[in-house]
Amino acid sequence: MDYTQDKKNICVIGITGGIASGKTVATTALTQAGYTVIDADEVSRALFACGTDGEQSMMLTFPQAVENGKLNRGALRKIIAKDNEARQRLNALTHPAIVAQVKKLIAAATPPIILSAPLLFESGLSSLCDVTVCVYCPRPIRLQRLTARDNISLEDAASIIDAQIPDAERCTIADYIVRSDREQAEFVEEVKKLIKTIIPNS
């Protein structure tokens, strides 16, 4: 689609990327640049935080991840990374609630809006976007970042990455792609330049 003629009507720009791809670096920079950013991960954390009805639903759905009456989120992450059926059950539980809350936040915000979501396409949040951007980073670098960031094994990091849709598929679906396998300052400037290209007067 040619967006040049529709730029005045673009209200929501979706940014996605696999875990440890650099998406958070991009959205942090856009927040600092003055853009309104809605982070689906933050929405999810609030909806399913300790003590919420959302967490209770998770514990009922995944009793094997409950320890001492509380949800062990690390254990749950390992379960869904290795069990596709469990991951589908989790998505069926969380995605509708996240989408509903994001809709409310978009309705209350002033455009242009940046919607950040690692599962932008899988969750259906992409349907709320006028344009989508994928932050891409080669798998070996993502593995290095993830093992260092979360202090986990290479095997666990690979399982987490493989639980998401492949980069090739994500990049094919997205309208724009920005590579993050370069100096961070250069990457951030490229992201901000792209947003200004999509919405010139933003």
C-alpha cells in the first residue's frame, strides 16, 4: 500500500520485534522524543499483576506454575516456551483482555500514537494500527542479548525465541523494517527518521 497519500489519516503506528531485538530501545527513544507510546507489555503486566483477577485466572489455567499460592512467572515462561498447546491457552486467556485495554488507551490518547507490542500480529493488535514497523535483529545477536539480560541458558533463550513467529514472517507482514544490529545511536536515529517519514509533521 502507498501511504504517501494517507499520511494525514495515520493515527497509530505499531512497532514490533522478537524478544531482545531492540524494540524497547526504539520505543524508549520515541517516548523521549515526545511521542505517545502505548506498551502492550506494560498493559499485560498491569492486567495480570500479582493479586489481580488476571493472575488468579493464570493460576487456575496453569496450576503447574503455582508455588506457595503464587504464580511463578519464570516457570510459566519455560512452560509456554516448550509447549505449543500451553502457549495457545495462555494467548487465549491474555490476548482478548490486552486488546480490549489497548483499545481504551488508544481512544483516550491524542494521535499520533506508537503502539509497541512483541506479539503485534499474533495478538490481533495489528488490526488497530494504520502502519506497522518491525525491528529486526539477527538471531545470534538476540541469543547473546537474551542470555546476558535474563541470565538464562542458551537453550532456554533459543526456546523463548522459537516460541514466537519467525523473523522472516514478521518482516514479511510489517510495512517497514528497521535493523537494530548496529550502533545504538544510529539505530535510534533511523527509527525516529522513519516515524517522521511516516508522519511528516509529528
